[in-house]
Amino acid sequence: MHVTPTPAAFTSPTDDERIQLATLLNTVDLRATTPRINVLHFLNIADAPVTAVTVSHCLDLPLSTAYRALTALEVNNLAGVTFGRSEVTRWFRFLPNKPQHCQSCGQSFYTEYA
């Protein structure tokens, strides 16, 4: 039986986490906007890759904003993408020194950045 992971419940980052995330965004020359900080935080706490629709729903963001934030993070190597069945795009937090696979199903993520 295959268990589909449920997205992590979103809780806003603490002040210390927000500072760390803003610093990380600034180091790759991205403005530390609230949507980018929240999306990056959500990717950090998610157990499995998530779709833009999930990000939009859980963070209460317009879908276009979720896509823009995810794409900016991907372009700057802070997030990666994987393509599941039916060509569904899912994003995950890319960490260069961490194994890039789903903790739930064991699927290896798309790791062109490694």
C-alpha cells in the first residue's frame, strides 16, 4: 500500500528563522520578500516535494505568486524540482550536502544542481 504524504501544516517562521531565511535569500541576490521567506520556510518543513497549488493553498498566496517564488528559488539553487507521474511538477528544498530523495517513497529527486 502506498501512502501519500500530506503537506506539513504551515506555521510562520520565528523571528530567528525569518532572519536566517532573509540572509540566505540575500546571499543569492534575491530580495527577502514575505512570500519568498514563507515559501522557503514551507519547503524546509515539508516532508515531501510539493506542488505550487499546495504551496498556494497552505500559505494563502495567489497561485501566480507561489509560482514566481518557487521559480526564483529554483533558479538560485535554493529549491529543486521533480516531475512525478502525469508530469506534475513538485518542488523541494535543495540542500547540496543532503541526499535528495523523498522520505516517504524513496524516489530520487531531479538533481541537476549537484
